[in-house]
Amino acid sequence: MWRSLFLALGAYTALLGVEALALEKAIIKKPIEGKPRQYTEEDLVPPAWAPWSLMGTGAVVVLYSFTIPRRARG
């Protein structure tokens, strides 16, 4: 179970880093309370260090997941 958990977290982190590398900015829309169908927009710009740090951390966690021994069934 731990092996699959770390593999999933590492893959997710690495893919998030790839996405941050390809993404220039994301626009997040938040609804305004009391006003239906009206939104405020907020720009989310990833810092320059984020893509490489996320991809590197994700790769290390994926490699770590392969070193966790499988549960012995007996």
C-alpha cells in the first residue's frame, strides 16, 4: 500500500511540474457572493523555480517508491 501511495504522489508531483513548465499563467474565477453568475478573476503565475523543483521532487519520490519492499504474503 505504501509503495503505490508514494508512486502516485511522485507521479502527480512530476506531472504538476510539467504542467507548470508549460503554463504561463492560470486565471482563476471566483464567484461573487450575493451576485449570481458574476465572477472575479485572479491570475496565478507559477514562480520560475516551481517546474524544476516539482519535477525533480516527483522523480525522487517515484524512484523511492521502487525501493520500498513489497509486502510478503505468507
